[in-house]
Amino acid sequence: MNQGKNHWVEKALYSKALLESIHYGASSPFIPIYGIELGASSIEVGILYALSNLSLNFFQLLWGYVSDKIKRFIFFIILGGILSTIIMISLLFVKCVIGFIVLVILHSIAGSMSIPTFIAYSSQIISEDRWRRFSENINSLNYLGWVAATLTVGLSSFFGLNGFTVGFLIAASSTIIGSIIVLIFCEEPNIDSKEAYPVSLKNLKIRRHDRFLNFLVLSTAFGFFLSMAWPLFTITLTKVSMLNLFEISILDIVFGLSGAVGLALLRDHFSPVKTSVIL
């Protein structure tokens, strides 16, 4: 791929990342709230969180493995975007809690197509010496898109519009636009099968890395205990505190901003590795 073409591909990747963050910023904070509006109980909200997160994480492994095997990344990025758009629009028409949970799980499965394939494709396009800067730019765009989308949904509700409709339509539009951009500017990389990374747990030698295994155990335990509280957070925001969408959006933004600032301060004071250990 020549340098001029590579430049436009990189711009397309930035655009895709920004639009993807808009998608999640306009939908993720409000999906469980919408479930409450449909009449979901605390148990059903817990099931929603558990199965959607499980689907998102498990199927990333599956789609990543398949895309590595068939050497196709753009296909999964575009397909995931199209399916996510269809499912997001469908959420506006569902009226029962069970149907809503099923659609959210399908949305997680569709969304998981583009996460590992986007990273894998980017690693084929961006040179090693520019990867750190690329990653930093992607992270900045992710935060910017998330905040802008979440605030837009909150403001739409504040000014009398249906925040759920606005949010889900923004999410659907941003994803399909991102898929179109990738379709126009990106193409599948030519990967020599001899140079392709062999996907195998044995090759990763995970069993020999005790510290990495300890990290996985602690990370899993942290996620397990934190997951107990998430359904209660949603119930508290809606049924106890009686917050509206605008107030919830502001709370989500403040939560994300304080976390980002705190993490930056820790990284400035400690090394990234020590910061990870502390967290």
C-alpha cells in the first residue's frame, strides 16, 4: 500500500474510531435505563448486564480467531457495523423485557465483530514506530466521541425530545456511516500465511507466566464483585433517585472525566505498570 493511500486509510480508521465511540456513548449508558422503562426488574437488569458483557467478551475471541484464520478484517468490521445498526433501530420497537434483552445480547455479539478486527487491521497499516501515537489519538477520539454523544442525548431529553429515540438513532447512524467510510477507503491487507501469527495458547505460553495468570485472576475477581453492584446502580438512579436522562448523562460524563483525570495523575506520579497494580 503506497504512502498516499495509507494516509487516507489512517484517516478512515480515526473516523471509524470516533463514530464507534459516538455509537456507544449514545447507547450504552441508556440501554439499561431503557430496560427499566420497559419494566425490567433488578434480576432482569442483572441478566442484561451479565449476558451482554459475556457475549461481548467471548465473541471477541471467536471473531478474532476466525478473522485471523481467513485473513479478513474489513469484512467483519463492516458486517458488525451493519448488524449493530439494524439491531439498534429494532430496540426502538421492542415492547417486552425479554425481547429487549435478546436484542441487546445480539447487539453485543455484532459489536464484538469489529473490536478485535479493527485492532488487527490497524496493526497491519500503522508502522511500529507510529503505533503509540496512533493509539493515543484513538483513545482521545474515543473519549471525545463518548462525551459528545452522551451529552447530546441528555440535552435532547432536557429540551423535551425522547432521549432514547435520539440516542439509539445517533448510535445507528454513526455505526453505518463508519462502516461506509471503511468500505470506501480501506481494503483487506495482503498477509503472507507464513508471516501470519499462529493463534495458539501454547504459542502464547500463558501457563508459564505466573504474574499474568495472577493478573487474570484478580481482574476476573474484580469484575465479578463489581458486577454485583451494577444492576443496583441502575435501579438506584431510576427508581430511588428518580434522575432523568439529562441528569444521568451528566453523571456518566462526570464519572468518566474524574476517572480519566485520576488515572492520568497516577500515571504521572507512578509508572504505567505500577498504576495498573494499584488499580
